[in-house]
Amino acid sequence: MVTYILIFVNVLIFILIRMGKLDPGYLSSSYHSVFNRKEYYRIITAAFTHVEVLHLFCNMSSLWSVGSFVESAFGSGRMLLIYFVSLILGRIFAMLIRHSNHDDYTESIGASGAICGLLGTYFLVIVYFYGLSAFQTLLRPLASLLILSVLPGVDGTSHFCCMAVGMALTFLLFLI
């Protein structure tokens, strides 16, 4: 149920952006906007911001697939916890990494970071319950993520930071 609500909110915000009712420039996140201008809300709003149909479609289909699995495995509350903690901490870590490379202005949008947090949970659960032999089934999604994350305009740093947070949180809270 929560997965469908997240998808609905993302689609609604996309429609409002396309109608000109919301400006994605005020929703995206960068080190400068979050830390220098103290607009902390942008960490969350950026995750609900998509400006292209393909971007929205890819993220929402991934959210539907991975989110539904995590929600059925852990429940709605825990799924939301993983989603938002992965999103917030992963994006903060990614912005700090970019800042250390003197990149304070790269804007980030989209739900893919939070989805990668859920994907980290998915990977851990599969390996934990089915062993390393099941890891072969995970190679295709991992390879796809790796390829997508190095494309120009894709925030690969956020993807991997959010995935690491999702994995750590899952391990600490649910698998120990």
C-alpha cells in the first residue's frame, strides 16, 4: 500500500511540474542549496521531483518492483523507514563527497537514491535467506545500476551512498 502511495505522490508532483504549478528548480538538492542556503527540505523534495517521462517511468517501475518486495517482507512502516533513512543519509553523504571534490552546485532529483536504498535491502535479504548462490540472480540488476550510474546527468554517487545506507540499516535493524 505504501509503495502505491509513494508512486502516486511522485506522479502527482510530476504532473504539477508539467502543468507549471511547481518549479523543479526549487525542489532539487545540491550541497549549496541544502547546506549553504539551509534549505534542508530539498533532500526530501528532490526525491519526488522528476522532469522527464522516461525518468519518472523508470523510477516508478523500479519502486513498484523493489518497494513491493521490501514492503511485503518487512511491512509498510519498516519499508518507509528504509526508504527515507536511505534517502536522507545517502543524499547527505553524496553531497559531502561532491563537496570534498569542490562540486557544490550539482543538482540532484529523482527517487532513484531512495529506491537504491530499498534495492540494498532486497540484495541483503536475498543473500541472507538464500545464500551466496542466489547472488547470481542479482548480477543483472547490479550491472544495470552500475551502467546507469555512470551515465552523464545521473547521480551515481547518490545511488551508491543510498544503497550502502539501505544495506547497513537493514543489517543493523533486521538481520542481526
